Amino acid sequence: MSNAAQATWDHATNEPDRVAVRGAGEPWTYGRLRDTAATVAGALRDAGITPGDRVLLICPSVPEFAGVYYGIHAAGAVAVTANTMSTRPELEYFGGDAGCRLVLDWHTVGPAPAQAAEALDVPRWAINPDVEGIATDTPLDAPHPAETGDTAVILYTSGTTGRPKGAQLTHGNLIACASIFADVLELTSEDRFGTALPLFHVFGQAVVMGTTLRGGASLSLLERFDAGDLLELLRRDRLTAMAGVPTMWNAMLHAADGYSAADFASLRLAASGGAAMPVEIMRAFEQRFGCVILEGYGLSETTGAATFNGLNRERKPACVGIELPQCEVEIRGEDGQVKPVGEVGEVYVKGPVVMSGYWNRPEATAETLQDGWLRSGDLGTKDDDGDIRIVDRKKDLIIRGGYNVYPREVEEVLYEHPDIVEVAVVGVPDEHFGEEIAAVMALREGASLEPTEFRAWAKERLSAYKVPRLFQVLDTLPKGPTGKILKRAIDTDAVRAEAARAAAAPTTGAPQ
């Protein structure tokens, strides 16, 4: 039995003064991190939160996230982590679907968490700097004993149909992910890992934070991504490792005036995930800073882990590496049989990082998990060396700046607009974000669309990163013989051209 928070207690016992997390203020030592987690866990117990209860956590990438997160684990409760940009309806859905008994949110997030808590009729605690205000007379001496299969985290994700589903990651999943990556990255307690990734997402939470703190290293955090700030963080903390998504590396490359390879001298590892990394950006980054970016591949359902390029092997452009230790990756055809080398098929993943299932979704679980294998829905190939190349993503999934945007979820909201008759949400290639979100619509007779007003309407109902930035109005959307809208028949070049024309118009324009 082992709780995912146990490593924090162990490091605090052995080296309490070692730095664990750096943010905007004074660094947090492992002793401070342990004491904060113990206090949070005690306060949760005082409030009647018992092992297995779900707690909704909305917090940016600050040291307090780690203290509260591991406090939830230590209490034996389940952390349901949500995007800080989530709206009240989204938080209501997550909290209601998971049956959360408490809402914990960073004090500057905004009114949505408190409003959701009120609607759910559960308490809400604000997370203040240093977790001030969350107190107990009985901090936990040790984390609650957890079985490997006990759920530790629920991350809401979805395919291209239906409402978001809660992927259940267990204590065993989190520990396996951290242990595997600590070995593959050759992490030591002397490493200084830095990132601006959101900790509410599996990449930042499990792969980066979990690995770093399990390995006893230090983690430097930026609350919000800014290329210049991340470069300064690199220089200030003499980072040995960094993790980010492609848009971050690209932005750093274009904000690097005044920086040189000497500023990257301490950096031995740069890991990228969340979306495909353009080869040109990789090459430019390496030429400019003498630092190789290594890609990996994983899903929320696999604790962010499946493949990685590795430190000591030849990196192949457009490949996401080989299967991680203890993991298996197969490329299968529609018949479920393994495809020959080089042929395209669906990516299947097996190993200790694979989720236990979707929360209260037995049918979705049975469809995704088959004989211990997880069907990713992604298409890929495997070569003679075992290198995996992802050739396509889940049908219609949009990845904007590393964030997954599920078109059906956005479409369902847009259909609530009284002037929209038909709508299709698609991804349009974008140099900065990788993909931009476009809405192609047919309107009711006599109606017109003013993009700025429409985007404001959508932003009240969707997280900001899900709101379409590009718009096109057609008389009717392309359809197949059954009447189904054919997204692949939509001309994305025409969508982009229409948005450019609207932006140039004197009275209206596609919102920026």
C-alpha cells in the first residue's frame, strides 16, 4: 500500500530543508510542503471529508497547488482538478458528476467556483497565499494508507461526442508515472525542473510535478506563461530541465533577444508534449541554444505517459519516441490485429499508467479499455526501431496551444444561440497555437452575426480557450447522404480567408 503523497513525507523526514517548489515568493522546502499538506489533510478530516470523497480543486501553477493537492491525497480523498478558466456551468458539471463534497479554489480565480459551490450546495474554501485560513489542531502524521487501485485523481476529458468524462487515475498510476519518468530522465535530487504548464492538466500535474517531487528535486513554477518570464526563470534558477508544449518553445524562441546558448548551459533536458512539435521549431531551438527538445506522447487516460524519445538515443523528427519502460504500445487495425511495421493503425497502450476507468461511465470504460489495453483513438505507425509516429489525432479533436478542445462540447453550447441553425467547430492550422478554433455556421433567415458580440456571448458559457476566434457563415453546411455534417468537406482555407476579410472590415471583425 502506498499513497501518492508519501514521497513528500519521506523527503521531508530525510531532508526537510531541501527546496521542493519555487514560485513568486520564498521557496517552499520539503518540510514546508509536508507541513502544509498535513494541515490541509487535517482540515479536510475536521470538515468530514473521508477517504474516497471527491474534492474539486481549481488552482493555477503556484506552490500552494502542490500543498493542497498532496493534502487531498494524504486525507485519502480524490482530487478533481479543473481548469482555472472554467465557467460556472462547467464547474457545476464537474462537481455534480463527480459528487464533490467540497470546492477549493485559488483566491484570484474569480466568482465561478463560489457560484458553482453554491449551486451544488457544498462548502467552498478559498486558497490564499501560504494556504492561510485553512487550519487544524490535528495535522495528519502520515498519509492515509492507499491501495494501488484506489482513485487519487479524476481528470475530465472527452472524445468528440457527449459530455466530458472523468478519467480515474489511481495512486498506483501516479506513482508508476513518476517512477518511470524519474528513471528515464535520470532525475536526481540535484535537478532543478521548471515549467509554466498548468498543474491542473495531466502533463504538468503527473509527469512534471509528480516526477520532480517524487525524485526529491526542485520544481520552479510560473503561474501564467510568458516567454520572457520563462526565459528569466531559466536563468534565475539555473534550470537543468524544462517541460512545455510546442507553442511555449516557439514563443521562447521569438522572445530570446539578449539570451544565448550560455544561458542554457545548465539545461540538460527539454521535454515537449501536448501536441505535435514542428520540426522547424525543434531545429531552430537547437541551433539557437544548443539544447535538444525531446518529445513524448501520452493521454489523460494514461497518466500522460506512453512513449518518450529518451536521453541517450537518436531523435527522429516527427516521432514521439519509443514505449516507456513497463509500458507496451501496439498499432492495431480495425480488426484488432497488430499492423505490420510502418502501417497506420490505432494506437493501443498497456501498462501501470493506464487509468482504472471513467467515473460512472461503464459503457465508455468498456469501449476504451479492452483486455488491459487502452484504445487511444489516435492513429500512428511504428518503425523497425520501435519509434512511434502519430499521424492523426482523435477524430475532430482540436489542440490549441496544448489545450484539448472538443468540438462537440463547443457545438452543443453554440446551438443554444437563438440565431444558429447549424454549426460545425473545426481546427484551422495556426502558426502560433498549432490550431485555432473556427465555427462554421448556418443562421436563421434574416439573422446576421457580429463576431465581437457573439464571442462575448460564447465566453459567458465556455472557458476562454474554447471560444472560437474564426467564423464563417454559409447558407448550409456540407452534408453526407444521411444528413450528417461532413466536417472534412469544410474548406479551412476559405474559413481563414473569410476571417481575414472580416478583420479588415471597418465595422466588424473576427475577435482577436
